[in-house]
Amino acid sequence: MLTKLIAIAVLGTLVGRVFFQPQLEGLGRWFRRFVDVTLIVITVVYAVQIIIMLTK
């Protein structure tokens, strides 16, 4: 469920970047940072899940 919500958020931000970045540079910069942070969070969440699975 969390993965689906994150995927929808990333897809929405990517589409937003395509449409808004040429017009609003500040908003495009914010979307870029949001996508970067989202990818880092996904990586950390999956790493923690893998570690938990391997230790059981």
C-alpha cells in the first residue's frame, strides 16, 4: 500500500515537472528535490525491510 502511494506521488511529481518546470522554475526545483528525497526514502525503507527479513 505504501509503495503504491509513493509510486503515485512520484508519477505525479514527474508529470508535474514536465508541465510546470518550463513555466515555474522554482516549482520545478522543488519537484526535483521532492523526487530525490522520495527515492532516498524508498531505498531506506526497502533496505530496512530486507535487513529485517534476513535476520529472522
